[in-house]
Amino acid sequence: MDRITDKDVLFEDNHYIAINKRGGDIVQVDPSGDTSLEEMVKTYLKIKYNKPNEAFVGVIHRLDRPVSGMILLAKTSKGLDRMNRLFHDRKIEKTYLALVKNKPADSSGKLTNWLLRDRKKMITKAYDREVKNGSYAELDYQVVGHLEGYYLLEVKPLTGRTHQIRCQLAYMGCPIVGDNKYGYPRGSIRRTICLHSRSLEFVHPIKEESVRLTAPLPIDGFWEKFETLLKKNP
């Protein structure tokens, strides 16, 4: 489906709109030629507000194509500039949910690595020491629970590197379900992976109010069963 509806919108005010992105959607135009989320939101706003010209939509942050969940976009240039500063200054708390098959050695922990992007293979490699041209990456994780042979992890990245969560969890020995690019035995038929951008927390840079936005789990016949673990560990 190459459009969004009111059901996909999690939050909207004069400056921002939050969308529950479907796994498989691209955020910005790429060589695939598929309709991007950015374009979908522009169309949605143009129709909703009967705008004679194209609506302004600014991409603040990105989610990999196979990842689902919370993504925040700007509706004004002022909103884009202010929120970009919050992300740059790491004043946004991002929480993800990931499903893995392998049990982590520890029920919670901090992962610190140096990541190096292989642009030919379009993957990121993790190292446990500083490497030339590498970028420092840090995240905290916690095992939320275990169900039917899968472990649900809550992940909070403290840095925002390309493929960071996918790469660091794989390096820990826990590739994300469906992520055959990073070592999971098989990919998903839907070409998605079990990584979900769950929530964003920040102080609204214009209204100066605390905001917490949460994205429901995908309804795909698999993710829903893990809702019970989240209810036990709200």
C-alpha cells in the first residue's frame, strides 16, 4: 500500500506528525523507485487540509526499510530545525523492540562498539576496539521476556549509527529475527525484520512540553503474540 491513512498517524500538531511506519516502506526516495513515506505524508497532508500546493514535510530521522514503528516528521521548517538540534544533542530518548532467537548471555547490559560501514556490501561491521574511520556506537538493552523460543529485547540506542542495533545485536550473537543480512538464518517473506521503533520521548522544542509517543506493534500474525510480554513489563 503506497499511502497512509488516519490510522497510521500517531500524533500531529502544527509542527510535527508521527507515523507508525510499516516494515518495508522506505522513508525517502531511493533507486527502487517505490513511493517513499515522505511522499505519502505530503499527499496525506495535502488532501487532509485541501492545500493548493505541496505540503512541507521534513525528514528528521530515518528507519531502515525493513524496520517498523515510530517515525517523526516535521511539518514546518522551524519544527525541522529545532528537532534536528534535539537529535544532534542526543536529547531524544529512543526505544526499540527487537526479537531474537538466541538467548543473550546477560539479561541486560550495555554494548559499546566501533562501527565501520562497508559501502560495497551495504552492511555495517562491529569491532570491540577503535578502528580507523570507525564510529563509536553505544546502546543499552534489556530482556523483556521469552515466548515460544524467542526473546523480546528492549533496546535504547544512545548513538544513531547506520544499522547500529542490527549490527551490535548480531555482534553480541543475537541477530534479529528475519535479518539475514546480519546473520539470521533466513529472511522474511515480507522482507521485514523484527525490529520495531517503539517510542520517542522528548521535550517539545516549541511548546516546551514533555512528549512521549508510542507505536503499537505490527499486526502481522507474529508480533501480536508478544503484546502479553509488554503488558507484564509495562
